[in-house]
Amino acid sequence: QVQLVESGGDLVQAGGSLRLSCAVSGSIFSSSFMGWYRQAPGKQRELVATITSGGSPNYADSVKGRFTISRDNAKNTMYLQMNSLKPEDTAVYYCNAKRRVGYSPYDYWGQGTQVTVSS
């Protein structure tokens, strides 16, 4: 049974920082392509950042220079350090894991954690 559990969401003032965590149960983490997504009210879910199994990051333009994605394969945990937060960063943040077994793709999601940035 694979489970992704996010934590770290909170209410913070603009300019502040938060660190989100995504703990992954099961034996999939080290081989998974991981990512953070977010969904604001009334908007579609959007990609925030991804990180390969080897640790190579990629970011949406809207968060470049402010957010840092990382992973600790020994702890089966992914992180998102968010600095210089803006009100437009307010959203539910979701953790995602993707892996492929042979020709079969697998896609896993967490339940989300709320980030609210006040102006």
C-alpha cells in the first residue's frame, strides 16, 4: 500500500517562509519521479516543482528563485522550501509520485496541505 502524506501547510504573512514535507510509505520512493502541485480555489491544478530520482530539480517560472525542492531517499521524504511567499501562492499543495514498472505507469497523490499567504 503506497501512501503520500503532506504536512507543513499553514497561514503565513506575505514575505514569510514555509517548509512542506511529503512522507512516502512503501518501497517506491527512491525510484520515483516526485513533484509538488498546487490548486487554488477556482483554478486548475498546476505544477510547482519536480525532482528526479537522482535529485535534479525543475521549477515553474512563477516560483523560480523562491522555492526549493529536495528529497531524502533515506527518509522516503520530499520537501518544498518556500521563501518570499506571495498571496498568489495560496493554494492546496499536493505531493505526487510517478513510477513505471515495465510498461505500466503508476501515479500516486497525497491528500494535500493548505498554504494560505495573507497580504
